[in-house]
Amino acid sequence: MSAHDLSSLLLTATTAEPRPGTLRVTVTGEIDMATRPRFDEELDRAVAALPQRLVVDLLGVGFCGVTGVASLGRLRARCADAGIDLVLKPSGVVRRALELAAVAPLFRLEGRQEQLIAR
């Protein structure tokens, strides 16, 4: 099994345009060293589309390692450079990873706290 096949099993990402000017990337699974390239590819495509608003739905993410936090940091910088309004909808796991890395305040996080803890 190739690394790409493995990352496809561990992480899924879909992109939709719920309304003009807004892209939503919905991610489920694990964000770690094995899946980071796939995760980054999806985020790169979303930024390249130059939406006004990019919503990254991470409610289905059950594991987020330091590589996932680093990817989100790079995404934040690319969105700022491109003038894209970035919103994260983190699972409790993703929120905790951002908090442990002391970068959570740098992001606009949406979602009710009880929803984030339940996932």
C-alpha cells in the first residue's frame, strides 16, 4: 500500500461552495505526518481559488498532531497574504492541539464549546 493510499484511508477532505465567495473544506480523520501532504494539497487548492471566506470544518478530526497545527499556521499566513477571511470549526481535539501550541488565539474559531468537547 502506498503512502497516498494510506493517507486516503486516514483522512478525507471535500470542498464545497455553500454560497458565492465562500469555500468550505470539510476534513475528517487524522491529521499527522502521513496525512499532512493530502491535507496541505486540499488547503492549497482552496486558497488558490481565492474565495472571500474560507471555512475549514474540522469537526470530524479525531487526531491532530504538531504537523497539523503547523499546516493550519501556514494556512493562516497564506490566507492573510491573500486577503481571505479564514474560519476554523475545530473538533475538541483540534482546539486542544491549537491551545497546547499556544496558537489558538491567532485563529477565528467557530462552534459552540459543548459541540467541540463532544466530538
